[in-house]
Amino acid sequence: MIPAAFEYHRPDTIDGAIKIISEHGDEARVIAGGHSLIPMMKLRMADLSHLVDLQEISELKGIILECQSVTIGAMTTQHELITHEELAKVAPIINEAALQIADPQVRYMGTIGGNVANGDPGNDMPGLMQCLDADYILVGPNGTRTVKARDFYEAAYFTAREEEEILTSITFNSPVGGYAYEKQKRKIGDYATAAAGVLITKEGGKCTHASIALTNLADTPIYCEEAVAILTGSDLSADVVEAATVAAVNASDPGEDNRGPIEFKKHAAKIVIRRAIERAIERA
Amino acid sequence: MSKMHIKMKVNGEEVETLAEPRELLIHVLRERLDITGPHIGCETSHCGACTIDMDGKSVKSCTVFAAQANGKDITTIEGLGDPDNLHILQEMFKEHHGLQCGFCTPGMITRAHRLLQENPNPTEDEVRFGMAGNICRCTGYQNIVKSILAAANEMNAAKEAAQ
Ligand SMILES: Cc1cc2nc3c(=O)[nH]c(=O)nc-3n(C[C@H](O)[C@H](O)[C@H](O)COP(=O)(O)OP(=O)(O)OC[C@H]3O[C@@H](n4cnc5c(N)ncnc54)[C@H](O)[C@@H]3O)c2cc1C
Ligand code: FES
Ligand code: FES
């Protein structure tokens, strides 16, 4: 389990990192926490000859809370997300989801930037970021651009990020109302068999805003437009919840793997989605 | 590919070694620095036997490149206690049968040490959640949890007595 040889770089600015990446093209790859990349390098599934370590770049760290919005630096670890008390108040769904990722050791190293940039359908943050309608900030040799989380994922391990771009931060409006991130996994530290993030806002008995996104139920995370349309404006009755749950399951497209056949995954998805919607309503 | 100089503080001592950037930290510790406390169970980030403390974080050293660890402050089980002077966690694992074969124990204790630094007074549930990255094939965990809770009590009592 020893990866192929590479040259190691540890730049201390974003510009410095981009310069190295531009110089070496697809031979270069950035490493954040390494807890997805190193396993892939051990299996020789990731091919690179220049490894650009982002750990020294202070511009990529930190959590900024403004009155209406949250900005999280790409190199913020899951452990830092979980232990940030103010963030837990402003966006408790982040805390609920991050606590269900991997195990303590992995969470000390794994970063939010690596989790969303990786493109593995098993990662939990991409679905969560689609639920929050987050924006990803990408910086490359030609400047800065913003891509919505809902437009970022193209296929497993294929994203809208160009090879020479670095994802520097993630930003979203502070969520209001009820929330839930529900995940079914075989054991602690496992990726989801099925997971769902839900946000619901209620006013005078009516749902004024809803969002639902799924994890590991297709090649990419899925934002469930139809289910959201069913919930929005409704009275959130049991029938509405059932209809929205079915619509979300229908939006999924899981494949068969070691977590089970398609039918089982859809069964698990239905339970997880319903629980997430119900818990979000309770908290709304 | 050429080797690089890796400088780290390991168990309080400045060390320097030559290693290829791709070498895993666990291999550098065990094979170049002769620090064989941290074990290799799975080498795939799953078992926690290789857990060390790096800059105040519990880390699986089979999933860190030597190059990434350059400049870091590392503590392994060797830095916590020795046979003549056991750490309180080691003593409690001994007293409460927190180990059988002992293969997982260095990782367990190194992880438990960090857990108790962050949460000196954990509930049983918090211990189980905080130890979820460490696998034991012998004990069934019950006595590991007991040992850690007992160590927390002892450490708190010692702290109080000192005040
Ligand atoms: C045992 C185990 C269990 C796990 N369970 C889960 C789980 O349940 N849920 C879950 O979501 N994840 C899980 N993970 C994955 C873990 O959360 C990873 O840490 C995470 O997916 C990637 O973050 P990282 O910082 O380690 O990224 P890295 O591994 O360093 O990078 C991953 C990829 O993203 C790229 N990248 C990283 N940062 C950037 C950036 N800023 N800009 C552009 N590209 C970048 C890298 O080039 C690489 O291709 C698990 C990992 C392990 C080892
Ligand atoms: S040897 Fe590192 S986690 Fe198993
Ligand atoms: S005591 Fe044998 S693996 Fe834990």
C-alpha cells in the first residue's frame, strides 16, 4: 500500500499554489486532509507527480459569520466545524451532518474543501451544500469565479472545477427554520447507504421555504426540485410529506454495490428522507 | 524520487530523518525512528491501531505522508508513559482488563488521551462516540470504555487534590 513517488510542495499562498499547479498541469494535484486522496494514491487510482499541500495557506482557513451569511474556508476541518459553537447556533445542520462523517481521527484531518471538491458520491458535504444552496468560490490563473453547489457535480469524480483551480471557500445564506441531516450507514465510519438533508420554514401553518438534497443515491448529489415544489406552500400534512418523500425517492438513481441492491437502497432512501422531512418540520 | 529532510518533534525530542515524501508517517516512525508503539493493523485508515497525536489532534499515521508531518509535534504511546512509570490510562487499562492481545492498545490509549484532554469528564456515550475510530478484535469494548472512564475519574481526582 505504498503510493507512487511524487515531488512535494508546501506553498504558503493561494497564488503560490496556483503557480505550481499551472506549471505542472495534470501532473499536479492539491492535498488538503488527504483522507480521500491518500487512500486513492495507495490504490494507485490517483496518478500524480507533484503534490501541492495546502496546509500552510492561512487564507484558506477559518469560519466567517456575517449577519445573513456564512463563509467557510476550504481548509477548515470537520473537527473545527463541529467544535465551532457560533456556527452550531447559526447553521446547526452543518454540525448534525459533520458529526455523522467518518470517525474522530478522520474528522481531525478531513476538510470541508476536500470533501466537496473530491466528487465522490459518498461524501456527505456535497448533498448538504446543495440543500443549503451554497456557492463555491474557485480561484485559478484567470481569476476568481463562483459556481453553485447545485451546478458543480457532473458525474462521479467529475466536477465543474478546472484542473488548475483551487476551491478556496464555501458561502451560503444562514439557514432559517427547521433542519435535519439523516444518514443510514452500515457502521460508524461508513459512507451513507442513503442520506438526506432537509430545510423547512413554516409560517402560519404553511411551508414558506423548503430544500431537500440526497447523498450517495446517484453518481452525484441530487437536489430534489419536485419534492421541494410539493412541500412549498403546502400545510405539511402527512399526505404532503408522503408525496414529497415519494418524489424525492423517484429523483434518486442509486447503483448496486456492496451496500446493497437498488431496491434496498430505494427502501432505505425512503425511510431516511421521510425521517429527515419529519424532523425538519418538528424543528421548524 | 529524491529524499527530503523531515524534522519533527517526537515525544518531546527534536528528530531529523531522511525519507521519501511518499513514505507514510507510520513507516517513518516505525522503520526509520524505531518508534514501534503505534501499530499497523489495516493500513487503510480504518482500524486506528496507528493513531498518534499530531499538533493536538488524534491522527491515523497510516494516512499521513511523511512530508505532511514535516515540522509537526508528535506524541506516540511511548511519550505517554513507560513500564516503570505508567500513564494513568495505561494503569487503568491494566486494572480494568482494557486489553487482551494488546494490539489495538497503543492506538486506543493515544486516542483516549486526546479525548480526555478535550473532554475531561465524558459520559459513557461520549467515550464510545469519541473512540469510534479505533477497532478492537478482542475485548468487546466494554472494558476499554470502563478503563477510560476510570482514568477520567482518577485524573480529575488528582487535579482536585492538587488544587
Ligand atoms: C475511514 C474513512 C471514512 C470516511 N467516511 C466518510 C463519510 O462517512 N462521509 C464523508 O463525507 N467522507 C468520509 N470520508 C472522507 C473524508 O471525509 C475525507 O477527508 C474527505 O472526503 C476529503 O477531505 P480531505 O481534506 O481529506 O481531502 P483530500 O483527500 O486531501 O482531497 C480529496 C480530493 O479533493 C481535492 N481537493 C482537496 N482540497 C481541495 C481544494 N481546496 N481545492 C480543489 N481541490 C481540492 C484533492 O486534490 C483530491 O482530489 C472518510 C474517510 C475515511 C478515511
Ligand atoms: S493502520 Fe492506520 S488505521 Fe489501521
Ligand atoms: S486487545 Fe486485541 S485487538 Fe484490542
